[in-house]
Amino acid sequence: MQFAKTVLVWLIVSAALTLGGAAQAAGVQPCSLITRAEAAQILGEAVKPPRQKKVVGMAFGRSCTYYTAAPLAQRGGTGSVEIVVYDKQSMRDGAFTSPSEFYQRLLSAGRSAKAPIQEIKVPGGQGHWSERGNSLHILLHDVYVVLRIHDLKKISAASSQELKKKVSEHYRQLAVSAAKKYVLPRLGGK
């Protein structure tokens, strides 16, 4: 009986170590940074199950996108929460092998192009808002996350330029709030 208990304990510990190693080998999963329920809370309405895909281009990553669930014809648009993750695991075969290197390269390119970029404080990391792509960029613990949130709030302004600024600021506030509440704590930040 004691032998059976010892074998059972060994199997449980072995399985736990194997799963932990598998999770580590899989890298950071974008849908684990913001869940479906949290995406619904951010957008203020129900969302469809996430669409997950590999990201290819200058660097390899993974993305998770939640879209609002209400039929498009009834609404005139679709809201979304998109999380893109670049980590060492996903980037190992691309032109950039370091999330930090990729983040710095894109930030430098944006500044060179005089793109509207606003620094965002990320304790223990780096962050900025890119008005051009309405995206929040976070680098923390060698994980680079891009967060885009588009809700369907009606915003009005006197001119198209003012409207563009107001919409970008609204999206920035949503993304920064979501990052502080969900993404940063799950990446081990504050």
C-alpha cells in the first residue's frame, strides 16, 4: 500500500513538472492576459470566443482577438480587443530573436518618422502609446505586448482632425486601464 502511495505521489509530481515545462516552452499565451469575460467587461457587451493566430512579419508572435457578439447589421460596426505577444519562444526563428530588440526598433522607427508617440509608465518595464496605430506597446520581463481596444462609443468633434485625436485618446485610456488591471499583473508587473 505504501509503495502504491509513493508511486502515485511520484506520478503527480512528475506530471506537474512536465506540465510546467510544457507551459514554459509554449511561452506567454495572449488569451491568458485578457480573458473572454474580461474583454466583454472592457467593451461593455458580450464578445465571441477568441480568434487566435500566429503573427508573422518582421517578428513572429501570437495574437488573440475578441470581437463583439451582436450582429454587425444591427450595430454598424464591431468592437474588438486584440492582444499580440512577442516573447523569446515565439520569436526564436524570426529576424528578431529578442522582444526587447524588436520593441526598441519599432519605437525608434516611430520616433524617426515623427509619429505621435506618448510614453506610458510601466513599473519595471517600458511602454508607449502609438496614435498612428491606436495601440499600446508594453515591454516587461522580456515580453513585448501590443494591445488594441476598439469599442463602439460614439464620439463627436468639430473637425475630422479633432475627432481623430479624441478617438485615439479614448482608445488609449481603455488600453492603459486594461493593461493595468489585467495584462501587467499577469506578466508579473505592478
